[in-house]
Amino acid sequence: MAEHLTNLLGLGLQTVIFLFGGIVMIVRNDITLKAFQKELAKMQQELSALAQVITKQAVQDERLNAQSQRMLMLEQRVEDLRRGRGYVQNHQAETVDREY
């Protein structure tokens, strides 16, 4: 009888230790999950800020491209005027008293 009681006590102690280990794992996983969620939220905020920076940079790039196009058009117009094409009505005029 004492032997059965010892086996039962050992089995009960083993069960308590197993359950305690399970509870510790659940609590530890919960703490780790909360820390992971906080880090994930921080990363999402940083990605949002990075997306805003990338958008601003793309807009700036488009503005620079448009300005470059306008400068090229202006240079071409000046070159045309220098060569006598464009606003000058009479290409055979020898003086610069015509309409520009």
C-alpha cells in the first residue's frame, strides 16, 4: 500500500511540475509576443515615415525632370532665335529693326 501511495505521490508531483512548466511557457510566450508586437508597431511607423520620404523624393525628382525639360526648351528657343528662326518675321532683313 505504501508503494502505491509513493507511486501516486510521484505521479502527482510529476504532473504538477509538468503543469507548472506549461504555465511558465505560456506566460513567457505571452511576454515575448507582446514585445514582438511593440517592435512590429515601431517598424510599421518607421516604414510609413520611409514611404513618405520616398514619395517626397519622387515628387522632387519629377519636378527636377520638368525643370530640365523647360530649360532644354528655353535653350532651343534661344538657339532658334540666334539662328534667325522663330519670332523674326522677315528672315532676309539685314538689320534688327523687325518684329522679334
